Amino acid sequence: MENSGDGQQRIKQWMSQVKCRSWRALAERSGVSLYQIRQLREGEVARMRLETLGQLAKALEVTTVDLLAAVTEISPDLGTDGELEPDEDGAEALSGGLVDSARELAAIQQEYDRLKDEVQHNQDQVWEGFQKDSLAILEPWLLSWYKAVEAVQKNPQIPANRLLLLLRPLDELLEHWEVVQIAPIGEEVAFDPQWHQVSQGKAEPGDRVQVTMPGFRHHGKLLHRAQVKPVNLLD
């Protein structure tokens, strides 16, 4: 086993790099107790949990395997009878097992990070594809709408129906997203509380009502209820 000071010196160098000026600061940065920090300082790796070592490694910005290698270079305190607790062979066996487990944990973490990055990349591609599809549908509107707005500002007498034609791409986009009206404004329907909301008066299921705001479904599910009022309230 190497000089017991080598491991502590390495840990102190890591602490300096992350601006931890004391063991207490390292405890606060890593979220572990001062008792666990004492175990780290005394090289009691056999008594430490991998989770604790992982927190300390993250705080020091090193791998768990590197931290374990440093800790195992620190000799544990001697017991009252002058013998190592546990015995040297047992401690080395436990330390070796922890190092192996840490290596496996590090490999799992690397694979997790790789899969996470892959999923994020796929999500970004899907989102980019969604935006491109949507913009392709909206392109005629993008190319015409702002010119139309400028023209209306210069000439307020332009018929509104000419502007409505420019909004057709928006309708196409809603259709592409499977957003459909529950019922058009002005239509008389039988009141259904699942799809309709009374804005004036009262209505029972099946009563004749008139739609005042259309409401929408998205993929067949309710997005917004249509606003309705009883037919007997019509002027």
C-alpha cells in the first residue's frame, strides 16, 4: 500500500480545485455529514456507502473510482489494541470489492449519460421536424400576412373577406394538428355538458342551445368547451 499521506494529499488538491477551503466546506458542498468526512479522512472505505462516495466524488468533480483509489491509499486508524479494524486483509478485500463496484457503477452511469444524450438528441430532432412541418403549412401566411397588415394600415377600406382568405393556412395547421371545432358559432345543438358550457341562463342535457363560441377537440379529446346559450334567450 502507498504512503497514507498520498491519498489525503490528492483529496486536498481536488478540494483546492473546487475551492473547498476546509473539510466542513466539503461536507456542505457534498451534502454529507462531518462524521462521513472523518471516515473519508481516515480511509475507512470499508465503512462507507457507495452513495456517500458518489456524492463526495461529484462535489470534488472527480469519478467515484478515482476517489476510491485515493481513499484506499489512506491507512485506517489503529484500534485500541493496536490492530487494524478490520484486519488488513479484510480491509483490502472490502476496499477491492468497493472499487470493483464503483467501476461497475461508473460504467452504468456512463451508459445512462449516453442514452440520456441520445434521447435528448432524438427529442430535439423530433421537435425540429415538428417546427419544419408546421412552418411549411404556414408559409403562405408568413409570406402574405404582414404585407396585408401594412396595406390595411394604409387603406382601412380593404374588405375584411380579403384578409380572411389569408388565414386559411392557420385553419390547415389546426387540421394538421387534429384540432377541430365542436360546433360553429350560431349553430343550434342539443346541450351536452361534456362539450358545452352555458354562458347565459340555464340548460339541461338535451335542451336546444345556440353556440356563441365554438370550442375545440384535440385528437377527439376536449380542449375547450363550446360556449352556448338556451334558444329561448335569443332575441
